[in-house]
Amino acid sequence: MDWLFAPFGVSFVERALWGGLLVSGICALAGTWVVLRGMAFLGDAMSHGMLPGVAVASLLGGDLLAGALASAVAMAFGVTALSRSRRLSQDTAIGLLFAGMLALGVILVSRSDDFAVDLTAFLFGDVLAVRTRDLVLLAVALGIAAVLALVGHRAFLALAFDPRKAATLGLRPRLAHGLLLALLTLALTASFHVVGTLLVFGLLIAPPAAAVLWARSVPLVMAGAALAGSAATVIGLLVSWHLRTAAGATIAATAVGIFFLSASLSATVARLRGAEHAS
């Protein structure tokens, strides 16, 4: 056991562990609504749509986080504006902006001498390079995300299951949708520079999807998602250390693996219950 958990005695692995746990909490709060509302494509598009802002900030020597935030906000506004057209579906609007923003980002990054390195860092991050400053930033982001989730809970719930009823109840669906986009933007921008877009998207979707198969309420889905994301972080870091694999990608793969395990167990339990009722 000492050999197995020895990596957590190393300072940079310990910081990576705390970083992954904080990202898991943030993504559980935002990802639950992404899964319940079927917004996975939007989340993926926004995570990769941050690339132009990051590229511009890198070329100008500015703050990468500010560039990512500006790009994510532009993406959110663009999707909202195009979705208002009756002739375009929301998926079409997201797809157009996704392709356009990603292409623009790659073009901008290609002007850098370290094109491959910059793009790899954006996609995969470096969770083992997490600093104390990053942990503080993630802790603040988690606090803000918790406040947004608490304030918008009733409106988000109505919006997820019956948008028309949300309007009749005076919950202002458009404002609620904007607040939800703000929560998603916060989760993506606060986490990407630490762990990359691959890990952020993996923890945004897989743990809530695993939890929703078992939980009967939104708070329980969030709690289950946080636990699943935390488990993926711990297991992924241990596997990556002992097998010498990429830490961020290993954590993301572990999160997806936990989802498939959860789905298999859920299907097995459903079959057993069906057999009991039949007998």
C-alpha cells in the first residue's frame, strides 16, 4: 500500500491531486446541468472555442486566462444570438461557431514558433505543473460556482424539464440560460489552463453522466459526480505515475471508464429487478 500511494508524498503530485479534486467539484456543479439539458455539444464547442483567445493572449504576451474568458464569452454570446434565428437550429449554430473558432485558433497558434507545443498544452494541459496560485484560483472559482448553482437552482431545474413552465412561473428562462452559460464558462476557463480542455470536458460530462443513472435528485447527482470525478483523479494519477502515462489524459480516460462501469452496473441491476418482478 505504501508503494501504491507513494506518489502522493511527492509535492507536485499532491498539488495535482488537489487541483484535480477542485476541478472535479467545479465540473460537477456545471456538468450536472450540461448532462440534464443535453448540452454536451455546447460544452465541447465552448471548451475548444477558447483557443483563439488563448492564442491571441499568448502572441501578445498577455494573460492566458483573460484570453480564454474573452473567447468563451464571445462563443456563448454567438451561440445565443444565432440560436434566435428560426431558420437555424441550436446544433447548427454551435457547429458553425465550433468549427470557426477552432480553425481561427489553430491559424493564430500556427504563427507561433512553438505551434505543436502550444496546441498540445492547450488540449492536454499539465496537471502535474499545478502551482499553489492555481489551487487558490480554483478554490475561488469553486466558491463562485457554488453560489451560481445555489442561486439559479430553481430556475435551472425548471429550464431543464419544462422551459414553458419556467416562463409561466416568472423564472425568466433567458436569464436562467444566461446564468447557466456563465456557470459553464466559469468551469471551463478556471480549469483549462491547469488541466487542458480534454480533462475539463472529460470531468464535465462523464462523472455527472455516471451519477445520473443512480441519483434521484439534482443535488445527489452533483454529489455523485464530485465523488466520481475525485475517484477518477486519484486513480488516474496513480495509474499515470506507475505506468508513466500522460496524467491529464489518464484521468479523463478513467472518468469515462467509471461512466461505462456505472452504466453496466445500472443495466445489470435493472435486469435483475425485471427478473424479480417477472417471477
